[in-house]
Amino acid sequence: MNRTRPNEVAIELNAVLVALIDDAPQVLTLQDGALLPSGPFESRHPTLQTGLRAWVERQTHHPLGYVEQLYTFADRNRAAAGSGWRIVSISYLGLTRERARAGTREPGWHSWYRYFPWEDWRDGAPKLLAAAILPRLGQWIDQAADAATKRGRRQRVEGTFDEQAWNEDLVLQRYELLYEAGLVPEAGRPRKPVADPVPGEPMRYDHRRILATGIARLRAKIKYRPVVFELMPPDFTLGQLQLAVESGRAAGVGRGDRRHVRRHRRPAGQALPFPPRDPARARPGRHQAPAGSPRLTARSLEVTEPPLDGLLCSGLA
């Protein structure tokens, strides 16, 4: 007889797999965007990462490139329905390049702003913040049972949703605050549906929380490590590189970010600055390089066409 003991644990592996498609960060999903690639850790796998790669490639037919462990989710309520097993999810962040567009029944890429539209600041503050989210959070603050709770809620809302001091790294904290306030569909499971959730596509289980963790990690990491190069095609322009960083962070790239990229990716004896930012080029479809402009290879940033002219070199500090 195979009986399940009360403290039985099952290990699940999840992947937040990100690629840059049409100048926007997108995540690979299953079941029309409802799930992240995932599967159980099996004893035949020599390591956790080997197990993750095997499951992801089996489900999506998409090989993994750069991978790092993200977080372990082991909340008490993560139990498989009816089994008594407690599910421990070990999540990973993977960066890759899109190979081909998936069909309707195949794994698909979706913009991560589909799930977190309030995080998309590429064109300034999203209108839904003032129209839909902040008023609802204000109501949640006013519904507090006592003054201390009300004060605590207000401080948390101001610390995560203040448009004047927006911190792009607090993706997970903002999602969890909306969850606690009962403003996302996942907050109603399994008891009752949320009557009027804020905009944003839900995911099954806690996969949107895992995705928020992955986005926050990548946004933070792109500031101190040149991981953005894992998303770039073999040949790209400096304008495309800047646009890639902006789309992932959903914010403009400052001089400090530009110096960081130059410091980590320059050919021997030659600095490669970003060109002065042209706002027209920060929009999708407007970043194409003019004929005869320099092009750069992803790893060495080798100049493969005419040398840098005065316009590009004018970005040097």
C-alpha cells in the first residue's frame, strides 16, 4: 500500500524564461499564457538545473541558455489538491533569444506587461495607476480596522506605488500588496472570485508571483551586470542595445547605465559609448540604424562596419 505521510514533500521546478521580441521583454508560457514551464524534480536528474533544463526543453522544445536560481516558494498553502503533498517550487530565471514564433497550440511568448501593466513606464506613468489602482488602494486603506493598521497600509502603498518616487525593482512587493488588498483574481482562490480585479492577466496557481520575482531580479541585475547581452541577437546597434535596456527596465537609460555597459563590453583599446539619446528612437519600430552605421557583435562589441564617427563618439564623458 502506498500511503502519503502528512509531511510528504514534492519538489517542483519552474522557469521564468525571458526573451526580447519586437523590442519588448516577453516570457515563455504554456496553456495560452496561464502557466510558466514547470515539472517535478526526478531522482534520475543529477542536479536541480539539469532537471529544469530537461523539463523546459521537453515542454517547450526550446533550449535554455543563461540560467540562474531565482527563489524557493514553500508556503504552507502550496499543497497539491487532494494529495496532502506539500509543494516546494524552486524557480529559475533564464535568458534566451526567440527562435521562431509559436503556433496557437505551442508554447507562446507573451509580454510581461500583459501580466503587470502598471509596471510599463516606457511612455511615462501608466494611466491605470490613477484611474484604477490608486483609488482602490485608497479604499483599502480606509477600510482598516484601527488607526495602526491604517497607518501601516498607507506607508506601504506610498512606499511602493508613489508615482513621484517609483522604484522599478519593487515588482513583487507591488503585486503582493495588490494581492493582500484583494485586487487581483488570485486573491480570491479558492474561496470566491474577486468581483472587480484591477487590469492584468492572471496566471494559475502562484505563477504570477513567481514571474514578478523574476522580473524584479532581472531589473535589478541589469544595473550591475551586463546580462542584457544574453537577450541580444548576434548583430545589433547601440540604439538597439539601449532600447533593450529601456524596455526591460521600463525607464530611460541614464549616463551611469551607459558607462556601465561601456566598461563591461569594450574591445581592446577602444571605448564604445552610447550615442546621444533620440526620443524618436525609443519607440518600437523606430530604432533601425541608418545605412553605413556601426554594428556590434553580442560578446565582444567588435565594430564590423565603418568606424565610429563623431556623432557616436560625442557620447563620451
